[in-house]
Amino acid sequence: MTEQQFGKQQRRRFEPGEVIFRQGEPGEHAYIIERGEVEISYSRAEGDVLLANLGEGEIFGEMALIDNDVRSATAKAAVPTEVFEVDLELFQRHVQTAEPILSCVIQALLDRFRAFQQRVSSADLDVDALARLSSEPLSDARHQSPVHQQALTELKFEHELKRALSPDGREVQCVYQPMVSLQDGRPLGLEALVRWYHPELGTLAPDSFLPLAARSGLMRELDINSLQKACEFLHKIDTETNWTSLFMAVNLSGDHLSDDRIVMAVKQALETHHLEPHRLKLEVTESELVREPERAREILLELKALGVNLALDDFGTGYSSLSYLNRFPIDQLKIDRTFIKTLTTSEQSQDIVRAILSLASAFGQHTVAEGIEHPDQVARLLEMGCDVGQGYWFSRPLPPEALIRWLEDRT
Ligand SMILES: [Ca+2]
């Protein structure tokens, strides 16, 4: 056998009949066959069973590395063979950093295979015995591990979210929080906020499922679902109340800022619900603008060309830089709630809010203060020149019917 070092990996050569590893030994490497042929066989008291003949480009010996167990079979060169040896550490790092659901499935398959193999070794290899064994349930502590359970829960959750977002799904709905004039509390518009009314877990706020939606690539569907519902609701307000000129704000995730299908979706939602474009406001955050700024700018300009308004959400917490305000066609800044929360107690928050207000005024943008919970905050904001606000002081986010009653009370 000859060896050639390639960093931590090596090439090895084996003569015909030479053992590469033996069943029952600990595993330190996996192997990729560069040239030749390898026989994988399983030893039983009755004699060896040939499991596989592997050729160029195939991998073997990986199982023992995944689960840190001993070799489940023996590998032997059938002809002069050269293999590329993959280090244990490198291999395990790939498995550990794999998508959790994928590594969970790999682990489950492997556990099942090993348990099956153990039983086979103590049974006669007739067809009936094999059929019986393969239908018997396996009990393995690893299936109860927190990581395994979490991966399965996430898989189930993702499936449920996808179903909830299907056209006949009813579990994902919007609630609406008013934005009002700070002068007199008059409603000016609404922000649509998504809720998942989960049949077992109850009402879920976005924080508990948006990360999952993002990981599963469902953000687009989720936002478009909200967009359609919000436009439908604004039309309902127009027809059922005296408040016929409110605007509707809808949050857009960063996924839309690299995919111009959103432009058509917005156009369709406006047309379907007979809304003038300027009554729709799309909220994006700064951090999402900077991912692919050029592409984001193009898409925002296309949206702007439809006639909708654009707002920069949670302003002040992200990359807040003058160049962004200048480069993107933004109509409104929403001052983040963290500054409003400490507005009456922190000089620094006051300075920041003052700076945001003068920035907005210099660029001809409107401002909305988020998270207002106290009349002192309203008074201070008015003194500083901010005249639109949103927060629990005026109203919590409300389901559609309650929001209509809230509006009627203010007619
Ligand atoms: Ca928002």
C-alpha cells in the first residue's frame, strides 16, 4: 500500500484481496474510489454475504463516520484499487452543518439500517424472517433526542404553514393597527400585521413563525397573502364605513426586493379591489435594502411607477445612512419604537428622533412614530414636529370586524 499526502487527505492503493477496513473496527475515514473496484461484505457465523461491488466515483465507509459507530461491514479491494481517503473530522463537519432536517433523516436511516443489520446477524436469512424483521418497530433513544424532535417539529410546522397559505387556507389572517394624526387622533391609515391562528398552538405572532417562513422560502407567499387580504379589507372599509380615504400599509420582506414578480402582484391586488395606488403603502426595512441595493432600487422604482407609496420601516436601527434616503424612492420613514419608548427619559433618543425628523424634512419625506404607548410621548412628538403615530396608546392591532367598529366609533 502506498500513501500520498494531500493536506489532511490521502490517496491509498490496495492490491486485489487486500482489506481496506474490517467489520467491527472503529471508523476514521470514508473513501472515494478513484480507480478499481471494492467489495463490501458482511460476516455472519454462517459465512460472508456480499453486499455490494463498488466502482469508480463511489463513496464507502461513510456510515461509521456519521454515527461514530464501528464498521458495519468489511471493505476489500477486488482489483488493484486507488481510493481517496476523507478525514473523519472533515466529514463530520459537513454532516453537522447540514440542514437539520437532512441530517435528522440521514441519522434515522442509518439507525434503522444498523438495527436491522444487528437483527439479521442473529436470524436465519430466509425471506420470511427478513420480512418479519423489517416490519418490526425500532426503538432507539436517538429518535427522542431534542435535535431530532426539533427537526421533526420544524418539518411538520413548515408543512402546516404551507397548507395554511394555500388558497383555501383560513388560518393565516391579518390584524390591523391604525396610524393616526397626533393632533387629534383621527385615523389616517392602517398597517396590516399577519397572525397565524394555529389549530393547536393558538394565535401566533409573526416573531414565532417568520424565521421558519424565511428558512422555508415561504415569505413571498406569506406577504402576497397579506397584500391581497389587506387590499380586500380596505375596499370593505370604503364600502361599509365613512372612512373612505384611509391608506393601507403592508410589510414586504427582503425576498421581494430581488424578485420583480411583486410588481405584478401589487398591480393585480389593486385592480381586483378597485383601489387607487396611492392608498397602498409598502413597508421595507433598511437591512433588506442593502442586501442587493441595485436590484432593490430597480424594483422599488417599478413599484413607485405604479403609484404606490414606500415606507422605510423601523428606521434608525439599521444602516441609517444619508445615501439610502437619497438613492431609494422612499416616501416615509417609520421611526423605530425603541426611540419612542425612551423618548421622554433619554436625551439620546430625543436627539435621534430630532435628527430623523430633520432628515425626513430635508428629503421631503413624511414620518410616522411607531410604538406610542403614553400621552407624554404624543406631546413630545408634536413639539418636535412629528404628526403621525401608531401604537397601543391609540389602538392595538385589531381583527377586521373589531377594526370596523373602532372606525365607526370615531365617525
Ligand atoms: Ca411595519
